[in-house]
Amino acid sequence: MKPGRYFWKLFLGNAALMALALGACVWVTLGQFSRFQDEDLTAHLKSVAAALDPTVRDRLDAAHAVELDALAKAVGTSEAQGVRIMIVAADGTVLGDSQHDPATMESHADRPEIRQALREGWGAATRWSYTLSQELKYVAVRVGPAEAPQGVIRAAMAVRTIGARARSARGLVWTITLVALLAAAVLAVGLALLW
């Protein structure tokens, strides 16, 4: 027997309702995933920067610039995840950078994450790096007390690197969604036939 108009109304209504519910679930899931990923990356970059504090403390000055630059380059090279390390004096002078020559770099005193770190202990920002010509996630950690900061250690990672890692997880979410939509279509047919 050929399905009637009532069948198609029920089928399309049920299918649309299930697709809407699944779409809302995917939207919430991907939003939470992005938030958790950003929080996880921030915590990782913060811990990388904080781990260098004992090594650089009381050495954040021009007299130790060569040593600090070598340290930044050594740590940056050893970081398997492609983390950029920068060591900056309290006045904004770059003393070490894992991916660039600090002697050619301008003052970083105006960078928002560095200003925040000097005030609050640590700071974070995501923005374009003109030095590396790409968007980076930055986390800076203050060295020394708030009343007499010696400078900051900043760790950063390219946003495109972060995005590449997230694509596989998003692909899995969309695959699960597609399977769920197919199952929902079959369920909608079954519900329409029951009526």
C-alpha cells in the first residue's frame, strides 16, 4: 500500500524534530569542546611558562640576555607541541625568544597578556603575531612579586596548530551526528507507520 499524505506529514514532522534536536546537541557539544580545548591549551602554556620561573628568577636583565635567549631557544626546540617561548624584562625588553632574534625585536611592554601578567600574575590573549606572520595564543606568567616584578615568561602556540588537532575530534562528532540522523530517519518512518 502506498503511503498517504498523513504518513508523509508525520514522517517529515518527526524527522524535522529529531534533526533539530540533534543539531542543537551538536552545536552545544562543539561549543563546549572549543571552550575546553582553549582552557586546556591555556593551562598547558601557563605550566610551560611557570616551569621556567626558578631558572630565570633574578636573571631578568640585559647582562643575562645571551643566556636567557639560549634557554628560550633550548626549551622551544624541546617542546614537541611547537610552543614558542619568550622571556621579557619588566620594562618590555625582549631578552630571549625561541623563534626570533630578540636584539631585533621591539619593546613588548604594550602587549595585553604581558600587561595583565605584570598586574595579576598571569595573562592570556589570542592575536596576530607580526614577527611570525600568524595568529597565536599567548599566555604570560609574571616572575617576581606584584610590587617588584622582574619580568614575564611567555609561551605561545599557533592557532592553526591548535585547529589541526581539533579537526579530527570535530570529524568524529559529525560522523556520529550523521549516523544518528540516519537512525532518526528510520525511527521517524517507524513512528509514522505506527500511526
